[in-house]
Amino acid sequence: MDVIWLIPILPGIGAAVNGLLGIRFFSKAQSAAVACGSMGLAAALSIYAFVQLLGSESRVHDVVVATWIPAIALETVDGIGAFAVDWAFRLDPLSGMMILVVSGIGLLIHIYSTSYMHGESDAGYARFFCYLNLFCFFMLTLVLGANLLVMFVGWEGVGLCSYLLIGFWYQKQSASDAGKKAFLVNRIGDWGFVLGIFLIFFTFGTLDFREVAAGAAAMPIETAEFGVISLICLFLFVGATGKSAQIPLYVWLPDAMEGPTPVSALIHAATMVTAGVYMVCRNAVLFTHAPMVMTIVAVIGGVTALMAASIGLTQTDIKRVLAYSTVSQLGYMFLATGVGAFAAGAFHLMTHAFFKALLFLGSGSVIHAMNDEQDMRHMGGLKTFMPVTFVTMLVGTLAIAGIPPLAGFFSKDEILFQTFLHNRVLWILAVATAGMTAFYMFRLMAMTFYGEYRGPAWEHGEGHDAGEDHSDHDGHGAWHGPHESPTAMTGPLMALAVGAIVAGFVGIPAALGGGNAIEHFLEPSFTVEATEEAGPVAEAAGEAEEVHEVSHAAELGLMALSILVALGGIALAHRLYIRRPELAEAWRARWAGAHRLLLNKYYVDELYQSTVVRGTMSGGRGLWRFDGRVVDGAVNGTGWLTLASSWCSQLFDRYVVDGAVNLVGWSASESSFSLRRIQTGLIQNYALVMLLGVFVFVSIYLLVR
Amino acid sequence: MVDTIVIPLLKIAILLNAVLVAVSYLVLLERKVIAFVQSRLGPMRVGPHGVLQPIADAVKLMTKEDITPARADRWVFTAAPIMVMVPALIVFAVIPFGPEVELFGRSVPLYITDINIGLLYIVSVASLGVYGIILGGWASNSKYPLLSSLRASAQLISYEVAVTMTLVSLVLMAGTLSMVGIVESQRDAGLWFVFAQPVAFAIFFIGGLAETNRAPFDMPEAEQELTGGFHTEYSGMRFALFFLAEYANMIVISSVATTLFLGGWLRPFPGVEGLAFLDLIPAWIWFVLKTFVFLYVFLWIRATLPRYRYDQLMRLGWKVLIPIAIGNVIVTGVAKVLL
Amino acid sequence: MAEAFVFYGLAALILGFAVLVISTRNTVHSVLYLVVNFLLVAMLYVMLGAEFLAAIQVLVYAGGIVVLYLFVVMLVNLKRPPETHQDPRRQTRLGLALAGAVLAELVAIIVYSSTGESVPAAAPAEAGMVEGNVEQIGMLLYTNYLIPFEVASVLLLVAMIGAIVLAKREL
Amino acid sequence: MPGDEVSAMKADLPSPMFDTTEMVLNMGPQHPSTHGVLRIVLKLDGERVVDADVVVGYLHRGIEKLSENRDWTQIILLTDRMDYVAAASTNLGYCETVEKLMSVEVPRRARYIRTILNELQRVASHCLWLGTHAMDIGAMTVFLYAFRERELILDLFEEYCGARLTYNSMRVGGLPLDIPPGWDRKVNEFCDIMDSKLTEYETLLTHNRIWLERTKDVGVIDGPEAIALGLCGPTLRGSGVGRDVRKDEPYAAYDEFDFDVPIGTRGDTYDRYLVRIEEFRQSLRIIRQAMDGLPEGPIVGKVPRLIKPPAGETYHAVESPKGEIGFFIASDGRSTNPYRFRVRAPSFCNLQGLPRLVRGHLVADVVALIGSIDIVLGEVDR
Amino acid sequence: MLEITTTHYLVLSAALFMIGVIGVMVRRNIIIIFMSIELMLNAVNVNLVAFSQQWQHVVGQVFAVFVIAVAAAEAAVGLGIILAFYRNKETVNIDEMNVMRW
């Protein structure tokens, strides 16, 4: 377990090799081998580490690789503190789960990409894998970091990789714009995160999570006033909203779909966007000490979930639907953390990683099959063409809709249950979201796989000639119609489908006879010390446990309700898009206004455009005008004054100053004629002068003393 | 009074005589050894098997006319042989031939003095020997001697660097500059330093060959090229001094090598108890034996190898030996820190 | 007593050879006197209990630097005597006079200022001082004076490169 | 050589570290490694040879002129004193030239014995060369070893003709003496000894690092240039030119024996060394073959008591250990003296190459190169 | 006078230094001038070592080591310059080294 620092380093090495050598020298197979090999090793190490973690008594393992910032004296609230940061990695249940998710799914997506990206040039291929590996390096650093600064390195690194990968097809204007947008929006969140880090150091004098948690545990819960912990949490949450695409900073995520689909799956569904959730979970103790911020988190999470789900109802781009779905599910996770169910949030994070990665990869497979067509209106009926993709995606869809016994059911239900206990209004929002989720996901399935084929025609005759090269899927040759993807793509799909089915079994709630193993497993990560019965958190947990015990019946009822809601959504989608498609048209016409609102994503982009962007622009313009009128006027006035005074001074200058200067020059040139004799070129004459000086000094010394 | 003045003076007198006799017999030894290598007999006429040959040589050299070239710098020409001989002899002051022994009821150390910078002293004094060579060549006012004296001095200075570097690694091992201290540290380690520092030993040996202008580095005196080297114009006793100084230097190098690498007066494998019977042989005899092994190898090499060319010699010194010696110092230092 | 004799003897020899260094016509002889002078100074160092420095003096000065001088003297193979041309403007006499005056003044200052304290130079040295001479210097060099030491090594490197560049015939 | 060429060559040379003015160093005529009274005036730049000027003539005795006043048999004595380390080869060359002038048939036995003597002579000469060459480079043991073996050959010659250096061992038309009884056995014994000793020399030198450094790439000269400079013998063959009179224009009994002509590849000192070492072996091979197949019969052909060749002139060359030694003899047909007598001395021709070889090398290489071209001053100056 | 104090060494050093100064002032052979400078540096070293002895602290010797290092550097570069100069002007007379004047 001491080698956990190797887990991030391995993909880092892969990135370095691919980046430094691969772009120039490697063939596709070589760069893919390097990338997948390093990821595979990292995944193997992760599993090894996780197994060891399971087997060991202690639930926390720290590995300090090196000193990063040696102790620097810095002001804190308790006087001068030592600002020292180590390259420290920490393996505990939370990060253990995360490295499994990141390296496992990362590996699958690497494998998937070897086929998906095959159309790139050799250099582009190597560049892609370099970025992908680099991303894994940073992501693993992020989850394994034992203090905020190491985490921040990973945090910024994944932001960078996200930028690079969204803009991977940088020749495309929309892609590079989307990259920039993601980058800039994330900066706003990072600003909050950095402020949070500053404030944490200032308050606790350390950046180590556990020390911070211990420090926070010693402080009272800020129920009444909005104190420093609340401020810290608010700042951190701002960071989380940026990274995890929550209101108001979610706008970048749908645009990020410009990147290659494996990237969307890995970064913008499974791993990076969950970093915000992860960070909040990491600082669970802090957040439990700031109930007001918890409320804010919960509300924002709930609202985001609902809003994104509603937008998802009408989108037609297959990837955008999934993107809004992601935003919505992230909202769920925040909702969970906001109501104090960190374990439920983390659980949902994990299950979501599986089924959302699955869905994205499936959509990638579809897009691949449809020759880069992303609009669902031009698909349909693909069920027959690509059975594997269909089945796996169906699994994913059922999982996300919350149909038991698939993964999504357990995690989502846990969240719903916890929310129900905590706040009924939010619960209603969440249930509505669940229904919408089921609906739009089946809408997606319906539009893609069922019904008539609506896509462009292809040349039937020659495309399937026996002599023709069947592996030619990569756009180099003519498109021969929708087809099943190669094994390298379907393999990960199937693996993920299995994951989406079984991942939930670790968290079967007590009400269904399970032990809710994951919650107990993750528990140590959310408390101060496993041994220490630290007051509030443990109490809260105990309380929750109590409620839990009390309301088994209620829980079962709620479960039934949510299943019903989901089934209702599915049924509606089935009715609208499979059985009676014309009904969808009618509904659209009936609620045209609402439809347009949703189609245009509540006009949020436009709102930002007209407020933030326009505001900035006009502010800048106003400043420019101020500059032109007032400042320049002042400057010009000063200039005029200067002119006037300089005319006076030049008279003085010309006659008095120049006269003096000329006098100096004249005297120098006159005297040099006589003085240059001193420069004899005889070194000994110079030495003589030095000696004379010594003589004078010694004489003075002798006489004076 | 006896301890501070008489005994040291006695020791100095004995040592000087011993060294000079050893030097003259070393000449005979060389002639004999090389003759045997070349399937000849060597000197046979003076005394049985030529054992009195050194005396005959000495008489010959002393009675020979002592020529000073007309345009030579008389003063320097006379001083040069002395300047070669003196450093070669005074180095022996710090060489320990044996530990303290009981002699006539007194505890007498078998060395003239043991100073705490003994090794540095040897290096410093040895570096003065070059003057005699340069000045001898210069004062002769002749081209061949001048050329070869420049060669010799360049050779000496170059190889001194490598040799000194090996000494540094040795000092790192021993932790002292005192010659006696170095021997004692070998005793304490139970190991001759030649086994701990084989590279240093090889470099020291090669450098020693070069510093004494011995084959295969004897080009300052290569008679085929330079008609005899820097002492071409010398004759008689002054030539003899040059000649003796060269052999004295061989003994110096051998005894320094013995002290530093072969455990000085220690018996072989000083750490192995089972060989304790070897201690029956007096310590100073061990020392002399080891020194003679060295001298024999010197002669043997001379009989075997051709001569390096000047530029090849310089290349060997600067581009091979010095880098290796520096690397050896680094390795030794690192090992010393790590172990 | 004995020490005084040794000191006066050495001092006389040192000064005498120094005068010879600067007064001899023949440059090679001058270099030789310089060597002797340095060796005598090394003996002075031994008297002062600085054996390490004495060894360094012999090794570096006598064995190294002066050999370099000797090489240069031999390479500068003069076709005409070096001191023929004399510039009339060099104030040699004035220099001599000034040097003498400064010497007198210095001696006056030293003697005058030292009468009060009279710290015997040959005070019985502390055991550590004499015994661990090399060790102490090494400790100081590699701890307190590490940076000057490294700078000195860089200086020597620069000097070495500079000398090679200067001595090469064409750059 | 013209001045501009010298300066052009100087520009090519790497500049030595210290500048000294160009120094003229006089090597010889009393210098131990010039193999006699050769004088070489070296122009040095530091230790590097810029140019060399070979001065010959210190041993000039006027042998060619003297010969015009001796009768044909007396001249054999003079030829002994040209290449005094290989007198038999010179004898042979002269006698065969006169026989060619007179069209005398030499009996087969005489031709065989001549070949044996000639090859023994080659081995002896090469022994001397090897010893001195190694000595010049500082390997003095080889010198004594080589002389030890040369001594055996001198003993053989002494037994055959009574002389150890100047043999006077041939006559026009044949030989003065038949081989003494038991001599053939001794020669065979010698061949066996020599074989093992050759291995000894090679052990000491051929793979010795210092020897390689001293000889490899020193004095490189390629075949065409060597021919242009008139080099001959092993010196030429070291440059890869397979010219050997024994093979190309067989004389004596060489056409009846089986032997190889070793040649070098790079033309440096090391190659010349290897060529000569191999020639040792080939000579022994020839001697063994000749001893085995020694025919019976007379040792002198039909020659008049008073030798008086018919008027005419002729040139004939043989392969001496040093190279191709040629005799040009003109007879007026009336007197008992040659009208004109002229020798193409291989040492002299090879010496022409020396300035070319040493240019750019160090002084120490000069002696190595003198050794490597194997000259004898008695032949150079005549 | 029979007790040798630091003062004695200082006087010796001063005298040695002044002999060096006189050498620099008087001689015209630049090599000898360099040697005079070496004499002066030696005088400084004598001072340093004498003080080191007086205060029983080796720091004076450490400084003397540095002085020797500097002297070595000075000699190397200085002699290099002399050689380069000699190559061009065939002289080592300092009075002829005045090309850099106005």
C-alpha cells in the first residue's frame, strides 16, 4: 500500500512517453499500447491497494512521497503558522472507491478509444492518448491527495486536460470555443476553491484534510450565524459548482460535448465532473459544521437536478441529452450531500460513473455507427443493426431510471429516502426529476433504437461485398450504413453494463435486507477519526440510523413510489415515441411556449450573454469612455501646461544650463590635453600612484593615532 | 637528549646509508634481472656474479672527468643534480619501516618521524624533484636536454595529479594523512588497502612508473630519440647523482606504495588469525620484501614493454588515469558515506 | 631561545632571497631564488604551527606555480635582453623612496601598537590546534567557508580555461 | 620542397599548445637510432615534424667506381660491403647479373644452395631489423632475443664459408664451396628453432597495446604513392602492393618452390612489421623445401677461368631483404673490368620515402619510421 | 627580543611585502614583476598565519589557503597573457607594453 503514489504516476509516465516520443515516433498501436498498458498497471495497482485496504484494520493510509513546500511562516488566525505542504497521498475508503472507479473506468475507456479514435492521424492518436493519460494522472492525484493543495493540483490538472480534450479537434471553431468556455467557467469555480483554501489555512493553519477536519470538529456547529466555516464551505461549494456543473456554472458541460465521445464519457460523466461532489464529501466534517451552507447545497442540487432534467426532455442531440442528464444526476449527488447523506452521494457517484459512462460509450457507438451523426431525429430503428449496443444501453437506461435491481435504483433511492427524511419539498423535486429522467432516457432509447430508420440512405450494393474491407469503419472509405462497432468498443460496453447491473449491490439498504455495506465502509471518511466518537457527526449519523430503523415501512413505501414514478416516465415515453409518435407532436404544439423554453435551455446562455458578458463588455466600454474623456483630457491639459512651461524653461535651458554643460565639456577637453600625460601606459607609474595613496593613508594613520 | 637528538641522528645516518647502498645495488639488480629476462648473465666480472659491480661503478663515476659544457649556466648546472637527489632522499623521513621495537632497552620507532601530514609531505617534497630535471636540461644549454627536460617535467606534473587523486581516495579510506596512521588503519581494518582500492592501486602504480620515468614511460631518457634525456651533457659524479636519484625515486615509490596499499610492515592478511605465525618474521623484513616485489615488477616491466610515445603518454595520463582517479575518489567518498 | 635563533635566521634568509629575487639579472636564477624563498616561508609556517599550510605552500607554490614560471621563462626565448629599453618617465627612484617610507611607517605602527599587549606568538598551542590542524581547516573549509571554497574552485577553473585559451596560438 | 607547400602543410597540422619558433633539430650522423651514419635535419614545430631533410653520404666509399677498376671476381668482395647485414643477397644479385651478361647456365644444385643461403640471409637480416626496430620503440628484450637467433644463422654461414659477416659466398657461374657435411641437418634444426622463436617475438609485440599504439597509423602511405616514391621490398608490400622479384621474375630456384608474398592493407608501420614477420615464415618455408629437394650435381657451371663477358650491358634485380636490389653492368668485351657498374640500392630508394613518412608525426615516430623502412647505410651510401 | 611575538612576524611580513613592492616598481621584466607580486601575496599569508597563531584559531590559515588559490589562478592567467603578448611583440619588457594608451 506504500506504492499508492505509483497509481497516479503510471499514467503520468504514459502521458510523458506518448507526449514526448509518441507524437513524433509512435504508430497507433504503440501509443495505444503505452497508454492502455500504463492504465492497466494503474488499475491493477488500484485493485491491489483496495484489496489491501479492505483487509487492513486501519482505514486510513498516508504516503508522503516528498516535501513540496518546506515550512514557510505565514499568518493564520492563531498567529504565525508554518505553511508546509507535502506530496502526500491518502488511501481511505472514499479515495479507495474513487481510484477504483477512475482507474477501472479509465482503463475501459482507454480500450474503447483505441478503436473509437482510429480515424485520427498517428500524431493525433498519440496526442489523444497523451491527454487521456495525463487526465488520469491528474484525476488520480486529485482523489488520492491528502491535502487540499495536492488536490488542487489534480483539480487544475483535470481542468487543463478537460480543456485540451474538449478542444481536441481544435480545427473546429465550436470545439475550441467550447473548450475555452469550459476553461473560463471553471476558473470562476476555481476562484472560489482557492479562496476556500486560503481561508482554511488561515483558520486551521494546515491544509491536510484530516487535520482540518479535526480542527473543524473542535469548533461549534454554526447553526445560528454565518461563521467562518460557513464561509469556507460556501467558497468550496462555489468551486464544486464550477467543476461539477451546478447552477449557475453548469453551462459549460453541454457544450463540452464537442469533445470526442470517450472524453465525454470519462471526463464529463464518470470522473472529473464528480470531483466537486468528491471534494464536498472529502470535507464532510466541515460541511456538517455549516448547516446553512448544507441547505444551500441541497437546494442548488435539487434545483439543478430538476432543471437539467427538464431541459433534457426536449433536446435532440443524443450527447446533449446525456450531458443534461449528467448535470441532473450531479444535482442528485449534491442534493444527497446537502442533506447530509454523504455516503449516499458517494454511492450514487459510483453507480452513476458506471451507467453514465456506459450510456456515453453507447452513444459513441451509435454516433460511430451513424457516421458521426448526433441528431436523434435522424436515427431510429438501430436496434437491429447494433444489438450489443442496444442491449447494453438498455441496461444503462434502466439503471439510470432507477429500475431495480440495477445500480441506479439503490443509490437513487437512498438519496430520495434521505431527502425525504430531511426536507419534503426537495424530495418532491427529486421525485419529479426521477420521473423526468426515466422519461427522457426512454425517449432517447425510443428515438434511437426503435421505430423506423430515419437516417440518410447508403449504397447497399457494393458496401457489403465480400471483397470489401469490412474493418473500414473509420471514415476513410465510404459509409456503408449503420453497423455494430468493433470488439474494442463493445467489450468495454459489456463490461460497463455488468458494472451497471451489479454496482448497486454493495449498497442494498437495510429495508431490503441488505447491510448497506457501502455506507458503513465509507463512514470513516466522513468522520473525524474512526475511533473518536466525534460529537456532532456521529450523533447525526446515529440519529439518521435511528430514523432509518424507525421507518423501514416508509422506506419501502418510498421505494415503491419511486419505482412507480420511473415506470410512469417509461410508460409515457413509450406511449409518446413508440406507440403514438404523433402524440408527441401534438403535445409539442400544445405546450409550444414551454417546449421552446426547454429547447432553448431556459435561455440561460442568452441570459448570461446579456447580463454577464454584455455587462462586462459595457462596463469595459464605459471605462474606455471615461478613459478617453476624463483621463485623456486631464493628460492633454497637463500636456498643454507642460508646453507652456517648457517654452519658458527652454530659454533658461538654452542659455544657462547648456552654457554650464558646454563649460564642463570645454574645460574637460582643455584639461585633458594636459592631463592625458598622466596616462603613460607605464604600469609602474600607476602602481606608483597606488603606493602614494598607501603612503598617504599610512601616514595619516600614523599621525592621527 | 638521547631520545630527541642522538637516536634520530643515528637513524638518519643509518637510513641514508641503507638507501644509498640499496640504490646502488638496485642498479645491479636491474642489470641482473633484465639480463636474465633477456637470457644473458649481466655483470659477472667484479666479484662473484658481479656483486661488487656497484663499487666499481662508483669508483668509475667518481674518478671520471666532470665536464661542464662551455656555455652552460655553471651555477645551475651544478645545483640541478643536487636538487634532484635531495627530495628523493628526504622523503624517507616519514616512511615507516616498522612499528616501535625494543632496542637496547629503549623503545625505538622504525621511522624517523611520524608527522600528521605525512602523505602531504611526501607529495609536496616529490613535487620539488621536477626542478632538478628542468634546470638540468636548461642549464646544459643544449637542445636535446632542454626538450627532454620539458617532457619530463610535463610528464611528472601530469601524472602527479592522477597519483595525488588516488592518494585522496586512500586518505578517505584511512581517515588520516599520517603514514603510520595509514598502516595502522589497515591493521585495524584487517585488510590491505590494495584489496579495498584496486583501481587506486593500479593508477598509483602506473603513475609511479611515469613519475620515476621508468619504462614504458621513459621517453624523457629515450636514448633512441633524445640521446639520453636531460642529463645528456652530464658526466661523472653529477651524472651519477641523476642516476642514483632515479633509482632512489623508484625505492620511494615502492615503499610509499607498500605503505599505502600493501599494509606497510604488516604481514599478509593481518586480519586472519591463522596466519599469526608469519609474525615471527620481523615487521621491517616484511616491509623490505614488499618493496622489493615492487622494484622487481618495475624492472620486469622495463624488460617487457615497448615505450609509449609522448603524446600517447599524455593522453593516457589526462584522458584515462585522471578521470578514473577522480571517479574513484567520488565512488570512495560515496561508499564511505553510505557504508 | 632556540626559537628566536631559528626565527631570525629564517627571517634573514627570507628577506635575503627576496632581495635576490628582485635584483638578479638572470630570470631563471630569479625563479630559483623564489623557490628557495617559498620553501623558507614554508618553514616559517611550520614554526607557526601551520603544517598543513606549509605542505600546501610547498605543493602549490613551489611545486606548481613556480614551475609554471620556469616554463614560461624557458618558452619566452629572448632574442634580446629584456631590460634594455627603459622609459624615461618611470619614476623608479620615487617608487623606491616611497616604498621605503611606507615600510618604515608600517614598522613603526606595528612596533608601537604591539608594545602594550605582547601576545607571545609561540604561546603553547592548544592540543587541538596542533593535532587536528588539517582536520580543523577541513572542517572550516567545508562548513563556514563552503561557498568561498566553491567560488575559489570556480575561479581556478576559469583561470585554467583562460590560460588554455590565451596560450593557444590561434583562437 | 617549395615554401608554400610547407606552409600549407603547417596549416593542416594541429597547433601545439605552446608556441615556439620552428626549431631545427639535427638528428645524426651520430645518433643511436639512425642505424648508422645517417643525418636527418628535422624542422620541428614543437615536437611535430614539419619537414625532414635526409643527408646521406657519410659512408660513401665509391664502391661503384671502385668496381670499374677490379676484375669481375674481385667485385664480389665489394658487394659484400654494401648491405653488410645481407651480404649473400648482394653477392647473388651481382653474380646472376654477370651470368646473365655471359649467358652462363648455373647447375641446379648451385641454384638450390644459393636460394637457401639467400633465404637464410633474409631471416638474419630481418632478425636484425626486428631487434633494432623494437629497440627504437623501447622494447629492448626483443632486440636481444632477435640477435640470439641471428647468431645461429651467422654460425651456419661461418660453417659454410668461414665468414660471419662478409661472406663472399658466390661465384660467377655457381658457388665456391659445396655445403659441409651435416650442414643440412643443422639448417633444418635451425628452421624448427626459428619457428618457435617467431611465436615468442609475436607474443612480445604483435598484440601489445603499446606496440600497437606506437605503430598503427604511423607513417601511412598508400600503394600508388609508395610506387611513385620508388619504395620497394617489404616497405612497398606493407602498402598493399604485391611486388616481389622472387615471384614476378623468378631467379635462382625460386620458381620451383611454393611460397606466398605477404602484403599489408593500410600501409602503416604496423603493416610493414606484420609483412616482415610473415616473411620470416615464408623464408623458412622455402628453406625447408629447398633442403628437402636438394639435388645432387656440380656446384659450378661452365665458366672460363678468366671471366670476360662479351660486350654489352644488362640489368638484373633480385629480392634482397631490404627490397629490390638491381645491378646495371656494362662490359666493353675487351678488358677484365666492367665498363660501367651501377647499383639500384633498395635502402637508398626506400630512404627517399622517409621525409614523406615522417611529416606530421612526432620526433619519437621518426625513429620508429627509420626502423620501419629498414635501411643499411652501407648500401645507401655505397 | 628573544621571545618571538606576533609583532616580529608582522615586521617580517611588512618587509617582505615592501620588497615585493620595490620589485614591482623597479623591474621591467614582467615575469619578475609577477614574481614580486607572488612575494607580496606570501607576505600577506605570513600575516594571516601569524594572526592565526596568535588567536589560536585556524581561520587565518583558511584564508591563506584561499590566497594561495587566488595566486595560482593569477599566475596561470597572467602567464598566459605574457605568453600571448610575447608571441605578438617578442618582448616581456613592461615599458614596451603601452599600446593601450590614449
